[in-house]
Amino acid sequence: MRGKVGVVGAGFSGAVIARELADAGYKVIVFDSRSHVAGNCHSERDPETNIMLHVYGPHIFHTSNEKVWNYIRKFDEFMPFVNRVKALVGNKVYSLPINLMTINSFFGKALSPKEAAEFMGLIGDQSIVVPLTFEQQALRFVGRDLYEVFFKGYTQKQWGLHPSELPSSILKRLPVRFNYDDNYYASAYQGIPKHGYTFIVGKILDHPNIDIQLNTNFERGMAGDYDHLFYSGSIDSWFDFADGRLGYRTLDFEVERHRGDYQGNAVINYCDQHVPWTRISEHKHFAPWESHDSTIIYKEHSRQCGAADTPYYPIRLVNDKAQFARYVELARAEQKITFVGRLGTYRYLDMHVTIAEAFEVAERFLDMQKSGGAMPSFVVDPLA
Ligand SMILES: Cc1cc2nc3c(=O)[nH]c(=O)nc-3n(C[C@H](O)[C@H](O)[C@H](O)COP(=O)(O)OP(=O)(O)OC[C@H]3O[C@@H](n4cnc5c(N)ncnc54)[C@H](O)[C@@H]3O)c2cc1C
């Protein structure tokens, strides 16, 4: 038996690191302040309808990383699912991401891919050479009409900021397609676990070398008991918010129950600014292989994260990044602790990226143990 390792957080980051080290012979104790494992990916069956609920918002697994895809499928069967998001604007429904169907139905045309590319080139604002803001990026690539309808109101609701105050990098994740491909993700593999994410994480953590302590908030004073600590909680909380709270958006879910089929799709975005929610998720449609007479929908509202709220999306504007850089400096001076995951590194991470980074962290730790080197506070550069 090797040394004793503490892991804070039983989401994908903590679970995968714990499992890799347990397999290598380490005794690992995993803490989570919540009453369940799987972090924000937690899913549970509604006791009344038996519908699988994505409790902290919809999660679709997608990746082009073979290693991650092969790994995750060892813990549950993945059922085919393709995320096809719709957008409601006024009383019209469009296809997202913006594709040939969106362009043709919005402008009442029947353009071919080549014609659409030419048309978009004409309506895009070519005077913007290097887009700096989200607004400039959108105006350049989709023009004012599509920007106003699909991006402006939605973005203001999602981020609480005008698109002219947001960096252009946010829009790079929403490409325009000149064909009818409406698959939201461009990944090689996509699916939903048959028994849910909490089942998977429970199985990852099911190992004789792993102890799990739920309902336990891990504090600095508890660190001394461990040869090394992996911390997937928020970095600012580790330092008792010495430099203030990092900016996050949080989400509120307005849950409704209905009979039958409410919206006919898993996710519909509401782009109009006067509609208070950003999107509606209808959870039974994430499991199209199941059949349910009733339905449960989540109307998703985004707002600034307060001290008592769950942090969801890191804001990472210029000021937030500078504040985060100061926390990184404090973290780099710490010994025997590595900050990991979405909260530990203050980044938005998809599940597959989280898992791939967790492999990297565990591998580095095992290498350092062999070579006698010191494990760094970060394995991935969090400021990159
Ligand atoms: C609304 C939303 C939708 C998303 N949809 C997708 C999607 O469709 N596909 C996709 O790939 N990814 C999606 N993601 C990203 C996904 O949620 C993350 O990749 C994943 O949660 C990261 O795992 P993690 O372990 O780093 O963090 P988390 O899941 O947040 O786990 C961290 C855990 O640490 C615990 N913790 C924190 N501090 C302490 C402490 N001091 N003591 C004890 N425990 C503590 C927390 O309770 C939490 O359980 C989505 C994210 C959001 C916000």
C-alpha cells in the first residue's frame, strides 16, 4: 500500500483521479460537500415519473478522444443521442447552430451551400477586420439581422452583459454551417449513459482503495492528514476569498410537470430578450429509448452568482482573469496540493476534457512519485 491521498470533490475530476491512483495502490479518501457523487453532472430518477433528471442542467456526452470514449463506456452503456437544438424567436422555430436550414428559413430563400456562403459574405460586416468583441464577431460573420435575432438577446440573458462587453472568443464555439447539419457538436462520438452520470461516477469510485465521505465540506485545516491533496473545489474558497469572489454565472431552474410531450425536443433556446429564461430542457427527450406518459421541463434562468449559489459558468472577463491570476500565484506557493477541474482552474470544461485532464493529473502524480519530483499546483496552465 502506498501513501494516503485526499481528493476534494466527487465530480468527474475527483473521481477519475481517485480511481487512477487507487488502481496504482494508493489509499484515497474522496470528500464532497453534497449528498451525492458526480458533481454538476449528477442525474437522478424522478420518483413520481421515473424520468432521468439532469439535476444541474442538461449534460450530453460528446468527445473525439478515443481514450476517453473507451474509458467512459467501461462504466455504463452509452445510448445513441444527437443534440439537435432548436431556437424560438417570436412565434417561429429555427434550427441551431446557424446552418443552411436556418439561413434559408430566416430569409425565405432556397440557397445552395455555395450561394449561402456568398450571401453570408455579403451580409457580414466586412469592415470589421479583427473582431475584438462578441458583437463584432457576430456582425462580421452573420450580419446584423441574424445577430439581433439569434445572439443579442440570448447573450444578454446568459451573461448579463451586452455583447459589446464580451470577448469575441465566446462566439467561436458557435460556427455557421453551409449545409443542413444540425448536430450541435462536431465530436466523433456522442451519447447519453443508460443509467445516468451518477451511476457512472459511482462505478468509477467503486474500488476497495477508495473511501467516500459525502456531506463533508473539506477545509484547509483538514489537509495535514494527507500526503497529497487534489482539490476540485473553487480556488477562491480554498484561500477564504482573500482576494474576493471570482465571478460566475449561476442558474435557476423553474421546474414544471406536464402530461404528454411539452416541446417535442430535448433543448429549445429562447432568443427573445423579453422571455426571462434562456432555454427549456425537456428531460425525457435526453433518453429517447425510454417511454414516459408525463414530462418534466426545466426553464433555465441565468444570473450573477452570489455567495450562497452554485457557481456554473466562470465569467473570465479581463478583471476576473486578473483576480484569478492572483489566486494562481497564491496556489503556486502551496505545497502538496494540486488544483484541478472546472472550479479549481476557473475554466469551463466539457466532461470529456475534464476526464482527459484528470488522466494527465494522475499520470503526472505517479511519474513524480517514481522520480521523487514535486507535484505542481497545476498540471494544465490555468491562465492559458
Ligand atoms: C449548465 C451546464 C451544462 C453542461 N452541459 C455539459 C454537456 O452537455 N456536456 C459536457 O461535456 N459538459 C457539460 N457541462 C460541463 C460539466 O458540468 C463539467 O465538465 C463537469 O461538471 C466538471 O467536473 P468537475 O469534477 O471538474 O466539477 P464538478 O462537477 O463541479 O465537481 C466538483 C465537486 O466538488 C465539490 N466541492 C467543491 N468544494 C468542496 C469542498 N470544499 N469540500 C467538499 N466538496 C467540495 C462540489 O460539491 C462538486 O460536487 C455543463 C456544465 C454546465 C454548468
